[in-house]
Amino acid sequence: MAQHSASSPIAKYFATVARDLESLAAQELTSLGAEQVQPGFCGVAFEGDRELLYRVNLWARLPFRILQQLDVFPCGNADDLYRGIKGIDWQRYLDPGCTLAVTATGKNSELNHSHFTALQVKNAIVDQQQEQWGERSNVDIDQPDVRINIHIRHQQCTVSLDSSGDSLHRRGYRPAMGDAPLKESLAAALIQLSGWTPDQAFFDPLCGSGTLPLEASLMALKMAPGLFRDRFGFETWPDFDRELMERLIAEAEAGQLDQPPAYIGGSDGNADILEQARANARDCGVAQQVEFQLKALDAVEAPAQSGLLICNPPYGERIGGSPEELAEFYRLLGNVLKQRFKGWTAFVLSGNKDLARNIRLKSTQRIPVNNGGLSCQLMKYELY
């Protein structure tokens, strides 16, 4: 059982994640000390104290946001919503000197417009403030001190505070992006799904702006992904415990390794995009630990006797050439894997089954993955 300090009561939280990654995110949250962990649709419910909330924001690689639940009440229409929101004691979470923003998701037959829902919530909160203080919070859509999240489902409203601020997948190390970048959280998920461990070599022959090798390097070096962020949403909450957060950051920094246990690298044939990968590596302090090579796919060689290769080749949805050129590219990928990566395990993320057949290797596993709304498969190839 986790130890909970008397000053920090147990709260209910919900981590939002990409579809198909709920059970993987549940494992990650459990490993960070979360309790009562329950995967749901596009998210995971869990419980813990304030220290856990800070730790999950700092360390979790898969979620987008960590919401702290305040209340759940019956809500069939706008009047129910206004009354329910006004029934919460907002003094505990928000004084008039703090800015606020409201994000609304979900709907029912009466409340089916998120902008209207958010407006009702804002009105109820500032009306309560006017009655109590004679003044009210201003709205700041971009960088509010307190972001309130409303979720309407059937005849029920769930009210939460967004503890993360900007989505956690935006680590803060990656200003430079290629044409169709993987979200950092999805890159981390693919690596976890592959079963890679840091004692194995890691290579991406189509690395683009470097997201997969960079996420692998953060894992191998035991670097908390949240260390690169300017701030978290909870840092402007009235109950923010700065000492606790500084201790967690100091512990995270003290636990980092100087070198990964095995090779980590990537290659790409586009010099401009590879420069972006190197810039991103510098931004997260791993420029010396990750190797990026300028190499077209047909020139790629295995950087070690064995290891794990992951790549996300173009599949024509966002980037790529004509169907014929893409088919030829996938044939080349299959040949390179077969001829030059004997002893390795390869994983290829594909959103196009017809194209994937051109790899002409037998996959031993296919894992469904959702990439920004595209249904994809992560295909595993054992290369003998």
C-alpha cells in the first residue's frame, strides 16, 4: 500500500489516452503508484494523493492529460448544469485573482453544443464569485491559472480540474517536426508495445524528426518526460505544493543515467529533416547519446548484431508518393530488413494493408494502434 500524507487526501483522477492504449496506460499508472486503476474508453480512472498527481504528470509517457475529479451530478439540461456547477464551492479551487478556462466534451440531447456548455459553466462559477467576493475571475483561453474540464455523458456531468495544462504528449523538447510526426506519447506506446528493453540496440531507419529514437533514449536514460515542460496546470492552483514538486524534480534528475546501456539511433535520407532530429536531440540533452545518420533506406546497415528496429513508413494518408512509388518503397523496406537485419526483431507501423503486403515478410504479430484517428497495425517481424 502506498503511504499517504495526512495533509493530502486521496482524490479521484482520470488520465486521457489515445484509443487502444487504455490497458497499456493502466500498467504504466500502476507502476507509478496509482491505486484503484480502471481502464475505460480513451482513458484510465485511478486514485492517489497529491504526490502521485505530480509524479504521474512528471513521469507518465502515454497520457495526454491528468484530470482531477471534483464532482459528478445528474444533468439533463442547461438549468441542471448551472445549478450543479454553482453547488460546488469554487473558493477552494479558484479565487477571483486567478484566470480560468472551461473545456467541455461529450453531450446529451439537451446539451449538445460544447461552446454553450462551457459558457453555462463559466457563468455559474463567476456568478458564485460575484456573490461571495464582489469580483470575478477573468477568462484566459490559452494559459489559464485553472482549467476546468466538463464531460457530459447521458444524463450526467463530471467536473474535473485539468492538472496538466498543455497536453502531456507535447514534451517540450520538440519544436522541430517533420511532415507527419508521430505524437511523442504514441512513439512511447509503440516502444512499450514492442517489448523493447534498454539493453537491446534500438534503430529507426526512417526516423524523420527523431521521435522514436528520442523517446527510446529518454526511457533508457531514465529521464522523466515532464522535465522539459515550462509548467504543469497544477502549478497555478491555490494548493500547489512547490516544495513537493521541487523534491520530485530533484529525485528525477538524480536518477538519470549518463549513457544508455546499448546503441540507440536512427537514419533518414532527408538532410533537412535529419537536422531537425539533431536539434530535437540537443533540446532534450541527448545529442551525445543518440546517433542520427544521413542515409537513404537502400544504404542502411544494421548498427549492431541484434536489436529492435521500429519504423513508421509513409502510407499515403498524409505524406508519400504515388501508389506505385509507395509499393516500391515497401518492397525495398522488406528487402533491407531481410538482407541486412538478420538477428533483429522489426516492428512496422502501417495504416495501409495493401501497401504492407509489399514488405513480403510474414508478420508474427499484428497489434491494432490508432494514430491520430487512423486505424493502423503495428506488425512484428522476426528476422532470421
